[in-house]
Amino acid sequence: MHDDPGRSGPPPQERTTRVLTLAGELDLLTAPALRAGLDRATAGPCPDLVLDLRPVSFIDCVGLGVLCRARNRVRARHGRLRLVADGTFLPRLLRHTGLAGVFEVLPGMPEGVAGAPATPSGSVATDGVTRVAREPSRVRSTPPTP
């Protein structure tokens, strides 16, 4: 029996924070995999999601759109989304795109939330941390043709 006699349902579950570490570039090429991973992470009620963006080197408008979609899904489910970013890259990007103040941006992992060990870019770790992105593309220079 529950401690609260007026409550008929199961006891409330403890909220678990899920950490996803993204690396490389969040762009048109990586958006489908990122969207699918974030949709899974935000599917349940009251998701508490921390996106570690410190290893991210580039975000285009499609990548920003995926982050906005995740934010909207979390808000619709009465959850919480936090972005972890060191330096000025992400805050400056959000400010220039009119998204400053839309996301909760932290300079490091929140208190009581630990990040998991790093895995190679584009892989899924068995410890629950997902890295979805690709490494920056390599540009090969060729001599001009006469």
C-alpha cells in the first residue's frame, strides 16, 4: 500500500537524467541519425536530458532545427533539456540565430550528473551515452589545371 491514502496509482518514479554526448558536426548529413536518437531519448513522460555538446565542432541550421525539435518534444512532455557547452561557440551561435535564452546552456556537467567515457564518433556506447555525428570532412587540394 502507498503512504498517501488518497493516491490510487503506482508510486511516482524517480526521474533519471539521461546524458547524450554529441561530437563532430551536427549538419544535414548527421541530422537523420541525431533526430532518431533524440526522438528515442524524449519519447517517455518527463524526460530529463543533458546534451553534452563540448566535442561538437560545427552546427548548421539543420542541426539547430533538430535541437529545437528535441526542446519542443521535451517541453510538451513536461521534461527538462540542458545543453553543455564550454567556450563561446554555442552561446554565440544561439545569439546570432535568435535562439539565445531558448535553451538552458551550462558550462559543464550539472551537479550530480556524470558523463560517461568517450567512444569513437558515430558509435553507440553500451553505457547509455550516444555519440551521433561525423568527423569534419577532409578537403583535398588539387593543383589548378592550365
